[in-house]
Amino acid sequence: MSSPAITTVIAMMESLPEALQEQVAEHLREYIADLEDEIKWDKSFQKTQQQLIKAARRAKQEIAEGKANLLDYEQL
């Protein structure tokens, strides 16, 4: 069962010449792949968020204690 939005998009695409339908379909494939990639990144970030918070707190503490060194971009 399609949502009204999908039905509308399909009707719009069906009114286009076949070559344009293919172009739109390719753009949609790429867009959906990008969305799926974003979802994976979001899930991955959620899994590691607590670890990142701990690392940031540790870094702030080391800076406050004078244990941190400035990054020398010339040595990269």
C-alpha cells in the first residue's frame, strides 16, 4: 500500500517521457542511498556518543592540568 506522497510522485513521473523518468529514478536512487548512509552514521554516532563525551571530558581535563601540547601543523 502506497502513501499519498508516493502515489503523487508516481503520477508525476508517469507524465514524463521515459528518458526523463529514468533520470528522475536515478536521482531518487542516489538521494535514498544518501539518506540510508545518514541513518547509518546517526546510529553509529549514537552508539559511541558516551565514549566521545568521556574522551572530550578527559581532553578538557588534560588541557586544564597543562598536560596537553599544542598541535604543530607543520609536523603533520
